[in-house]
Amino acid sequence: MPVNSTHLIILLKNSVPSMTCQWTNEIIDLGYQVTDSMAKDVFHDAVRKGLETEGWLITDDPLRIKAGGVNMEIDLGAEKVIAAEREGEKIAVEIKSFIGASNISDFHTAVGQFLNYRVALEESQPQRILYLAVPIGVYRRFFTLPFIQTIIQRFQIILIIYDPVDEVILEWKN
């Protein structure tokens, strides 16, 4: 599939990233191996910058919580400090990249973490609203599937759709 200049190079765990030339369909090897931490940093930083651009103050990176004797880390904790109508609102954001071999496996992990974090936040920081942040490409390709939509609705998973290239939040889906 041709890639234009607005596409993010797909980062596959433990692989050498490549892209397809838009005009010749030639596969171009980018010559380095992407690690989990490199991918995490790209997506994590994109969401963090997007939130800061929207006026959120990042208070915890990561947000450490303890519930029922279990220690957990949610990617980001933030507070809205600019808009008066939302002053004092606190959120926690679990950022997912979906760079694994299987979107459904990554989804299972994300939903499990989301549900665990939501219960832990209800016990320790009930004022925080938990969001699951997913990249726009994955949202369009995978999160719009009927089964995935059923799970999101049934378990009331609140989403942030972000653009990892432009480092902006595109949509908040309640």
C-alpha cells in the first residue's frame, strides 16, 4: 500500500521498519530496528504533547496508583487548568500503540488494563476519569468494527483518538 507524506511509518515490534514508495511501490528499508521502548516513546510523547496543547497540565508521568495491595502505573495523569467550565477536572490516560502482531491481542490487553485501572482509580482517586488513547489509523481500521464497538459500549471505555504524526488529539469519544 503506498504511503504518502502524512502517513506515519508503521512501527512493528522487533522488526526493521520499511515504507513503500508512493510512486514506484518499491519497499524502502529504513535501516534500523524499532524496539518497544522506541515505539512507546513516539506514541507516549505524541499524546502528552496533544494534551498539553489542549491546556492539560500533566501531573503524573506515569500516574502511580495502588489498590487492593497491587501497584499499577497508568501512562499519564493530567488536570485541566485553563477552561473555567472544566477547571479542576482530572483524567488518567492509558496510551496504546497497537504495534503488536495482532490488533485483537493488543485490544484484549488494552481492555484488561483499562478495566483494572478503572477499578483501581475508583478506589484510590475517584475524581479521575480514565481514557484509553489510540492512534487514528488503528481507530479507523479496527475500533470501528462492530464487535469492537460492542465491547467499547458495553464496558463504557472512553477513548482519546490521537494523531501520532502531528502530535494532536483529534477526538474525545465518550
